[in-house]
Amino acid sequence: MSKKTVFRIVTRGADGEIKTRDFDKPEKIMKMHTQIGIDDCSTDLALRGMPVFRGLVGPIPEGKEIVRYESPEVFESLTKDWAMMTTKRKSRKRSTSS
């Protein structure tokens, strides 16, 4: 289990651009957001015990060392974008019967 060493907050600015801020400790985030609990059910065991903040969605794993928190608006829009993505499927070759 790897240790999360970067705490990332992703929000949307007034201009519509996605803004990302990285912190080295969750205590710095606690100065801006109220902690309302801790994660105790994540399937990523490295996230268990991480703080849960009012007004942010998370913790979300992002790579081995990053724990991510998103504003609800960013979470909703990125989730919709992800759901709309399509992947190319390879068609199976059909065997011809003789």
C-alpha cells in the first residue's frame, strides 16, 4: 500500500477553466474546508482514514501518490464527460462456412 503524499483540489474558476491546487498536507486544506469525517469504506486501502470535507467530493485516488478532492460541479461534469466517451470496438472476424 503506497502512501498518498499529494492532496489535490480540483475546482472550476469563474472563467470556466478547471483549476488544480496541490497541497503537501491535508491540514492546509482544513484551513479552507471543514472536515466532516474520514473515509472508512474506500476500496483503495490507501484512502481509508483520509479526511472527508464539506463541499468537496473525495477522497478519490489519482495515481500512486495523489489523493484528489473535487468540487461537486467538477465531479458532475467530469463524470458526464467520462460516461459519454466511447471506445472503439474491434469487430470479430466471421468464419466462412464451406
